[in-house]
Amino acid sequence: MTVLKPEKSLWIYHLNTGSCNGCDIEILAALTPKYDAERFGVKLVGSPRHADIVVATGPVTAVAKESVLRVLEQVPDPKAIVVTGVCGITGGVFRGGYSLAGPLDTLVPVDVYVLGCPPKPEGIMVGIIKAAEVLELKRRGMYTKEVVRVSEKGEVLDAVR
Amino acid sequence: MTVAYWIGWLIVLSIWSFLIGGFDRKIVARLQGRYGPPFWQNITDFVKLLYKRGNLATRTATSVVDVALIVGLVAGVLAVSVLPFAGTNGTFQVLAFEGDLIIFAYAFALMALVYVVVGFAGRSPYTIVGASREVSMLISYEIPFILVLVALGYRAALLGGATVNSIFSMSSLMQAKSQVGILVGDPIMLGAFLILLVLGPAMVSAVPFDIPEAETEIVEGYSAELHGPRLAVMFALKHLKLIAYSYFLWSIFLSPSGLAWWANLLLSLLGTLVLSVAINTIPRAVSGRFRIEQGAKFYLIGPGLASLLLLVLVFA
């Protein structure tokens, strides 16, 4: 029953934690007819309670921190978190700023990093597919909390473990 | 034996309803020049939702939601059960009595009310807005629907020579069908069919009239706070509604009589697919969403006046 396995249906929720909007535009580009994410079963949902994968952008600002944690708490298990763009990974140019509450991985466990400022839609697509593999490992109880890095053009830099 | 047939038919129909949802996504994707998801995608979505686990929002009235969803499933099965289905000799109904057409209308209104109850029990601003929009839409499309059913039943009684007290029974419709052949050949019946076709997108909440569950404005409306198996039931309910309505249109108006049971079954599946493409997929592919007052006004003025005219023509 490989065609009916849950990882063939990926409902993603787009979470902006204080991004400059560059990565958000690229996420929307990844969902346009040109890249056709729906062929992998990807659907953009508006409510975090419907989501399987959270695609997060931006360094977490101090104002956004509480809301971000509440939204991530609402996503049902098994879930995967994909961080898009260097701001979400290290803080980027905002690192050390007075208004930051940290990159996202200091607050919650993150599964996939997509590098780039901003990454290309190809990179985001590959990140989502890798998150599907992470979801499958989580469903089988074989997940070892290793973060997968994907380059901005979509090359996978680490294997999913 | 009849019950075994009926259960098999329900299973076939529910799987087919998910496949129809998949064909819908595939057709829209091809129209947009995309490859699109596989046609079994909605079954995958349903299975996936059964796997998900999480905490329901603390303010959601969980028991109310559960009861409402069970009532909705029962109403959906009821709506399918009063419709005639392909048996070994001709078509037959599981639930047949005088007034089963009213049961069908009632089951549809009940499914819409389930959405309303789930929305108000969600107690989130999104779900409450979705529920109140569903109430507005229900008032606007239910009036023409009931008027058309009255006209339809009266015309069928006239055609089939049944008495006036059986105007709300499927059997008098079937009797009329056996005399006319295909029911849309009759001008009044054709009018009723066209009005019901226009009512279709609102009955199954397809895109120009999916105002209560607008994904981009109020995040799926009444089901915004649901997840996991409860959302799966909601998902199944939506598909059940689509297939019940398109099978209603097919079995009453378009299905030919006097076929072998397997030909009848295959034609039913094909007919529901074509009708659901007409009332769900094509409107979704070619138009955007209306505002709530536009939707309500459209149904009260367009099909509302048309159904009144039809009623006058029938009784004249």
C-alpha cells in the first residue's frame, strides 16, 4: 500500500516569524503551477491544526515568540518543521539584534534546513520532500533527530537519518 | 440479500466519492497546465488524517462536535439510501415509503446544519463566521430547492397517473420515468433539472459558493479547529454530500431504465462523475469566490424566481 501511505499527503502551513518577506515570496512561487507542488500531494492549508509540515521563515522576533510557540503546539503529531532561509537557521543579518528571541531551533526541534537568502523554489520543494521522509521515520519510530540541510538550489547536503 | 447489496453499494459509492474528488483535482490541474496529484489523492488524504493525533482546542465543545459528526454521517447514508440503486432486476430502494423525497431534502438540510453546529461548537472566530455564513447560504438555497421538489413531485404524479398524496415519493417519480423514458425529455422536468444543476454548487459547497469555508479568508470556516479523525469525518462528509447530490440528479433525471444491473451500475458511476464535474469542477476551475451577500442574492433572485415560475407552470 505504498500509494496510500500518509507521507504522500503533505498539507503545509506557512509560518512567518518576522521574515523580510523574501522567503515567503519564494514559498508562494514553489506552490505556483510552474513548480506544481500538488503532484506530491502538497496542499497549502490555513489552519495549523490541519497541517503536517510547518514551513517557517524569518528569525523569531521577541514579539512573535509567544504566537509561534502556540501555533507550533497546535500542529497535530506526527509533524515536521522546515526552516527556510538563513535568518531562520542562524539569525542571518539580524543575529544578535535586541529584538530577536533566537533562531527557531533554540525554541523547538527543527527537522529540515533550507539554506539561502532567499532559497530557490527548487530548494524549498526538496526541503518539503525531505520533510516527508522525516515524517515517515517519525511514524515508524526510527527518527534520530538529525537535521537535514538542503542547499538553496535543492542539493541535499545530509542524508535523512 | 437486499441489505448486503445495499452495504456493498454504500462502500462502492463512498470509495467512488473520494476518487471523484481526486479526478476533480486532476482535471483542474490539467486545465491550469499542471501535472496534478494522482487521482487517488483524496483517499491518501483521508487515510493520513486518520493517523494524526493532537490536542483539540480547549474552548471547543468536543462532545457537541462528535455528536454532530455522527448525525452528519447518518444523514449522508440516509440521503443515499432513499435513492434507487441498481439491483439484479431493475432499480430498487432500501428505504421506500410515501414521502421519501422529503427525507432526501431533510437529510441535505441536516448535513448543512451539522456544519453550522460544528462551527458554533468550535468557538473560534473563524468557525463562528463560517457557521453564520452557512446559515445565510442555507436560507437562500433551501427555498428554491424545496419549491423545485414540489414542482417535480406534482409533475411526476401528473405524468405517472399517481394520486396527489404521493407527490413526495420516489416511486411516483420512477413510475413517471417508466412512462416517459428519460425524465428530462419533459419540459417541466428539464426546467427542474436545470434549476437543480444551478443549485448544485451551493448544495455541495463548491467554489463560487464555498463562502462558508473560504480557505484564504477564514481558513476553512467551520472545520478550522478540527484535526485528525474528526477532520477526516468532515472530509468524508463533504465527499458524501457531493456524490449524494450528483447521484440524485443522475438517478432521477438522466438514468435510462431497462438495463442489466452491471450496465446500470457502471452508468451510475460514470453519470455521477460527469455530473460532479459539471457542478463542482468546472465552476471551481473558471471562477473565483463570491461574497456572502452576492451568493445569497444570486440564489434568491435567480433559481428562487425560476422555481416560483416553474411552480406556476406546473399548477397552471
